[in-house]
Amino acid sequence: MKNISRLIIASIVATGISSALIGSTLRLYVAVSGENRIAVYREIGDDGKIVFESDIEVDGGPTSLTVSKDNRFLFSSQSDSGKISSFKIDDKNGSLRLLSETVAGSHASFLHLDQSERFLISSYYFEGHVMVHKVADGLLGNVPRQTIETADRPHSVEVDASNRFVFVPHTAANGIFQFYFDSKTGMATANDVPVLKREGVAGPRHFRLDSKGKYGYGSDEQGNSVTAYRLDSENGRLETLQTLSTLPQKFDGTNSTSDVGIHPSGRYVYVANRGHDSLAAFLVDSDTGELSLIDRFPCEAATRSFGFSSDGQFLYSAGSGSGKFAVYSVDEGSGALVRIQTLEIGKGPWAIVCVESN
């Protein structure tokens, strides 16, 4: 039933949803920072529900995660040891085997592979810099290819589809740093307009480009908002289009936003609120790139990270404050979320990545 339903979804080309592999298995990898391990969960049917499968001990408190496009390698940063590690993903049971590690000197707040996957780009929230490490068949270079001093509190990293531009939001500097990227050498240099500066209280934290590379969407940590951007694909510069609150008008508690995610269909954008503890959902105008609010859906406390199944049917989120998973079905027509499972993870789940493979 699962394979048939996903095959049908794959045939609906108009939705723009990328299909899962026929006969594929969805696994979730979670950095359980408070227990020094990376946990592996597996989808157990066609209803999106998951079950614990295995884990691996990772010394030093794993936090950020990213995975290669071919789902062969997973990369993790460790907050206590200041290391970055790479793991081989077993294509049969999804288990992890340590391949390499390098000492970055501090806690990498975010990891991102360039489009060629020959370089791993990392940001350092407390040190105010960005590093580039060479990657070869999952093995990390012993020393950084490059270290770029930027400003206070860089967070996420995004690379455009052409592999020519890199973007790094900075919460304290209140702007997105813009770089040219040489995919042959792995070297990044400041764009002619090095920073897209934000007005007022914003604090851009996470940022992602849509699949067409025309628009981007970012969470504003201090502004409690989501911002839509337009990308000039010729010069690699962002333009602010619109900013909307992620909170109800009458909310008067403490809150900050964390992750932002674009649904695989490209029709919806979601932002996690920490404090209000909700996932704010927005509809994307395909002509203008602008957003309109759909609704806000309760999530686990202090949700830092979430991800989607490749067919877009399910959203998986991890609450750092509660130590629990919240699994949702996604209404294809409206973007609304319905919680279908709540599951204990452990102490301090940080990042989550979704991997589908044969």
C-alpha cells in the first residue's frame, strides 16, 4: 500500500512534489545532544508513524547534522569537543559507522554541503566565523580549507543551486552575509554587496532557497517573524520582499523563532516558534514569492529542527525542551498539520534530518 500510494503521488507532476524512491525506506537521524548519541528512527508503514531503530554514541554532544544527497554520508558537529565528524550510512539498515573527524576548535552551529559535495561549509555562532572543509568520499580534511571572519552569531548556511553563491544569516549582526563561491577551489569571497542588512529588530537565523532558486525564506529569531527574499541569480544578491509575524497578535509571552522549512511542493513555508511552541504555516504565492498565513499548529517545547518526507505527506519535528518527536500529516491542499504521533526521544534533541533510500 505504501509503495502504491507513493507511486501515485510521483505521477502527479503538477504538484511539483519530488517522489520517494519506489520501495524506499524513510529514516530520521536525530542529534540527541544531552545523551551524546545520534538516534535512528524508521517509518513503519504508510501512515508516517516511526519507531526507534538504532543509535550510535557520539562523544561531545552532537548538535548540527547534514546528509549527502546520495544518502551515503552523514555529518555531525559536537558542541563539547569542538569536532566535526562524518559517518557512513548503511544502505540496508540505516546504521552509522564513524568515518572521520576533524577538530574545528569550537561548536559548529550549522553544517551544509556545497552542491558538488566536495566541500562542507560550517558556521560558528560564538566565534563569528565560517569555515570550509574539503570532503572526499565522506572523509573530512584534517584542517579547514578556509576560515572567514564575519561577525557575531552566524547561524545557518545556504548555497544556491548554481553553486556560485553562499548565504550566512547572522542574528546579532542583523543581516545575511553574501559570498561568491568557487566550487573548484572551495574558496568563498565577499560579494560586492557583502551583507544584506535588515531594518529594525529581526535577527535572521535560518534561511533556505526554494527549488527554483528565485525566492528564499528566513526565520527572524528576535523579530519573531518570517521574511521572504528575492534572489538575483546573476549577482548573488538578496532583496527583502516581505516580513510577517509568526505569532498571534495577542501573544505576550517570550518567544524566538528557530528553523524554517519549505515544503517539497514549494507551496508552503513553515517556521518554528520557541515559546509559543508552534509551527507557523504560510502559503507561497508562486507569482510573487510572498507569503500569507495559513495557521499555527502546536508543537513540542523549544522545537529547533524539523523535516519532511520527500513526498511531502509528513512533517517530523523534535522538541529540545520536551525531548519528544511530534509527527504530523500535511494536508496537500491546505498545508494544515495534523499530529499523528508523539514519541519520546531523549534529553536535548537538537537537529533532525530525513533520509529516504532503498
